[in-house]
Amino acid sequence: MIMGLQIDNTSCSFGASITGVDLAQDLSNDLIAELRGLWVQHKVLAFPEQRMSNADLERYSSKEYSVRNLKCTKEPVIKSLKN
């Protein structure tokens, strides 16, 4: 596990909350592999308290580790959620 990465399982049968990572920064290959493994394991990942601009979201979604490289039938959509 990557140092500083905190994984908290949700109370549901799937999903986890991930802290200790700044998605607005470039991610190392090791961190990308760790997040991909967590995504496969938990199916849904939440990254609370992220401060990302629209440009950060577009950059993040265009990376090779995004859902675009999974065999999806639809183009992914990124939505900004606020509570």
C-alpha cells in the first residue's frame, strides 16, 4: 500500500472512501496501480475533499488509467458533485 493512502470501507456491500491522495497532481505509476486495484476490489471509490478545477478533471479523465481504457460501452461522464 502507498504511504499516506487511507482506505475506509463503506457500510454497504461495495465502495470505499480514499483519502491521502491529491488527484489534482500527477500520479505515480505505483499510485495508479494501487487505485486501479482498489477500484476493481471495491467497485466504487469516493475521494472526499478533493479540490479539482474543470481542467484538472479533464486532465485526469484523459489519462491512460481512466475508465476510457476499460471496455465500456458508453463514454464516461464526469459530473461535479457538491454537498
